[in-house]
Amino acid sequence: MRIGLILILFIILIIISCKHTKPQQVAKNSENTTRLEIQISENLETLALIFNLSEAGDIQFNGNPAPRAMLSRTLTKEFAQFKNHEAVNIVNYLLNNDFVDLYDILLSLYYTPLPEFKQYSEFPPIYYENDSLSPAEVKAVFRKFAISVGQFYKDAHMHDFFNQSGKPLYDKLRKEVDQVKPDNRYIGLMESYYGIRRISYHIIVSALSFNGIGRSKTITTKEGKNVYQFVSSNPKTESDTIDLQHLDSFTIGYTDKKYFREIAIHELGHSFFQESLRESQEIREKLKEIGYLFTDSLRYDMLNQGYIDWPMCFEEHLVRLGEIKMAELLGDNDFALTYEKECLNQRGFVYMPAMKAILTQYESNRNTYPTMQDFIPVLIDSLKSRHPAKSI
């Protein structure tokens, strides 16, 4: 009887110990697991080519004359015979009727791999808001679009291009990206810090797309959220002349680590604020309480960087502080210090010192605040206390 009681007590102690250590073990394992996939998407490449051949491509190429995007121009000329293909004509229709924007190539990520190209996840609601068509009719338009893209893939022999004739070019692209890709621990550290985990993370690179573009998508499936960050080549480092017969004679434009980090890692950071700052009406309403912090001088600095309102400005503060924290955790203190000074003194993120100080409360009380979303209301209240309206 006594032995049985001791055994029961021992089992209880083990269970309690596991409950206390499990979060730390998960964080440690997460930090050492590489779940960031850097990839070339045949879906996106094919749609980029179709957009290049469409009126959107004409606008991009004419509005940004050579030597901008020389690789994209050169590759597109290889497929000039398909400029009147049904897929190109449908993209022109979508553009002219406000179904898509000027370079909406990330729509390709909502579809299964070509040539099947069947939509597996709903577009954001804005795509179904049309003045003349119902949501059901809009979906019918996009079904026709998907069929045409699949047919273009077959007619233009895109599979052969990606896997045979164009393979050396894409091998070169991968080699360039290998030199600038982020530390393998980055995703695990972000997940541990923000207390949020996604199903997958992808950085998509491209040879066919117009350069100088960075965009992100978070696509939700029944399994969870998948984060995609698209990074086109850097127009400042892509070669002005392209000779596809001599691949060593030019660079594609993935050679600048700072450029890659600023677009890829910065935007991945934004994905961790999807629920709190974009989907939570409660937090968005609370953020209005300190809207007075968006002063005229701050608005001027933010507008010059494309940030048009206070919620965007607030989120940019947090994302940049996250970048600094990740750099510190990775031991890159020189970058952390330099980047913090740049954000404060050159880019005008004036609330970074106060927010950084407040975040120490989050970092030291993770049992109380398991996720950043749990802490943001506290952050807002603390900012309100430090910078009351009467002091502005």
C-alpha cells in the first residue's frame, strides 16, 4: 500500500514537471527547426509571364524603361508568340474590369500546382466585390481564368522550360539566393517570441517577374495559416544586359543580403500581427484611443514611406522592433544597433524607445502573456500613460 502511494506521488510529480517544462522544450525545438522554405513557384512564374505579355506588362515595361527588369524582358520575348493567348486576353479583361490589380501574380498561390490549377482556398473578400456581378458570377470568371492559365502552361510548354531549357537559369537563381537567405533559426525564434505558429512559411523568388516587387499573402486552409512572401530581384543589382547563352555574364539580382532581409524578413514579421492588428476589432478600436500619437510630423515621415494611417504606423513600429529583437537573439548586435538608429533617426519611428521599454514587460511575463496578441492592449495602455493626449 505504501509502495503504491509512493508510486502515485512520483507519477504526479512527473506530470507536474512536464507541464512546467513543456513550453520551454517546444520553444527550443522550434528555434532549431528549419520551416522556412525558399522556393521557385511554377504557378507564380507562369502567371508572371502571362501578366508580362498582357497590358499590365506593357505598363510595367514602358513605365519603367530599360535597363530596368532586363531578365524579365528577355525571357518574355522568348514567349512573344503567346501574346494573344486566351489566358493573356482574360488577364486583360480582369485588369480592365477591376478584378485584379496591375501585377496580381500572387493569385497563383491560391491554386493547386499547374497544369491542374484548381482553386483550393478562397481569395480575400475584396475579390468578390464587383459592381456588376454577384460573388457567384465572379467565381465563374475566375474559374474560366484558371482553365486558361492551365492551358497556357501546356501550350507554352512551361514544364519543359522549368525543367529543361530554363533549368540552368533557375539553378543560377538558387545559387544566388543561397548566399542571401536568412538564418535557419529565424522562424523558430519569431514563433517563440510572438507565441504564434503557422503551418508553413515560404519565400518565393522569381526570374520571370518584373523586379523590385515584394508582396505577402497569408492563405488560410482548414489546417491553419500559410505565409507566403514574394521577393522579386533587386533592380539595383540585376545586370543591365542579359545573355541567356552565357549565364555567368550577368546577375539575376539576388545578391544583396540587406535588400533580401528588408523585403523577405520584414514582411514575414507582419504575418504575426494578422489576428491582432488586422482581424481583431477590439484591438483596432483600442488603438484609436492613442490615435492622437499620429502627429502631423509623424504622418509626414510615414507617408514618405507609404504608411498612410496610424494602425499601419503602429504595426511598422512593432515589426521593426521584432526585427531588432531577432537580430539580438541571433547575436547580430551590430546590425540591431545600426538598424534601431536608422529606424529612429532616419525613418522617424519616434515611439520605438518607449515601445521597446514596454515590451520588456512582455518578455519577462510570458506566462501572463503567452502571445503578443495578449500583450498589445497592455502596450497601448502603457503608451497612453507615457504619452497622454495633453502632452502632444
